[in-house]
Amino acid sequence: MSRIVILGAGISGHTAAAYARKWLGRDDTVTVISPNESYNWIPSNIWVGVGLMGPHQVTFPLAPVYERHGIEFRQAWAREIHPEGDAAHPGPYVVIETASGGTEKIPYDFLINATGPRLRFDKTEGLGPEGHSLSVCTPEHAVQASAALDEAVERMRRGQRACRNQGTCAVSACRVRRWSSPGRCCCSGSGSRTRGRGTSRWRCCGSWGLPGVMSRRRWG
């Protein structure tokens, strides 16, 4: 019997857990450790940021899913990794910290470290939702970005000048389409961004299942 421990339940950790459970025998155990109770499909946060989806549509609780598939889930922080063990525990283990502040040693035979990046907006002055920019890195950030964009659009309606950079021109155009008349293209003229050599311009090419999805074309 093998004990597999996976640190993190994001895209990498969640995928690793799913395949480990699929490929390994039932005598082998798969344990996922994450401080987050819910999974977030981060690529779709952008649609929360432009108001086309809600936070509940890009997240789901982890525990019920793992329970159905025979994966143990521990909601906790991984604080220490001891690949050589110690005098009391000769085998490798991870020290976790629970929400109550208690610690526990989780032994393993194979460890997958998929904790992912840590947001550090504080390392650049003025960066991040607490500073002078927006983010869609988390569902909460995306909700803030959506509210800020709503406010900017209202100012535009009143004829006030505003400048807001939220990802790409395609994102802004996608949101603006919500206030355009039915059947009209969401683009007035074209947006442009400098990318490598020359300039790439963005033009509306229809729905693709999501209103205002854009494609990049070279214009002569």
C-alpha cells in the first residue's frame, strides 16, 4: 500500500488527485491538503470580472467531490515538510496546521507539492485591489473588478472621461456589449494594442457562445 499526499487543491493539485485516484489501487490512499474549502476554476474568473458569471459559477466545495471518489481531504495549511523524518517518526511526513491552530503529522510515501503561487501585491507599491489596480486572481477580486467596471461604465454614460485597463481590450469590449443595442456590434471602431512587431487590432467576430468574444486580426 502506498500513501500519496498532495499539497494544494488548485488546478494542478486537483488534477493530480483525480489521476492518482484513477490510476492507483484501492489499497493506496490519496490525501489532499489545502486551506481552501472550495475549488476555483481561475480562468473563468475573468467572466465574473465582467459581470457575465457569478462567483458561485466558478467554484464548488471540495469535500463532497473527494468523498465520492475515495480521496481524503484535509482542510489545513501545510507548514513543514520532513522528507527524512525524525527520531520519533523515521518515515517522511508533512506537518499541517488546522483552522483551530492545532498541528498534526501526515505521513506519506509519495508527495506532490502543488501549492501554487502566492499573491504578493504588496511587493509593488500601489498594485492590487487594496491599491490602485484591479485583479481577477480570486473570485472576490473579480467581484470587486466587476463593481468597478460598472461604476466606470456609468461615468461613461454620463459623458465623463475614464481610463481603465482590465486585462485586454477584448474583456472591456465584452462588458460594454451588455449596454449596446441588440444586433449591434460591441465595437465602435477598433481597439489597438502594441504586441511585438507592429500593432494588433481587435474586431468583434460574433458570439462563440459568450457575447462579445473577440478575435485578433491584422488590418491592412
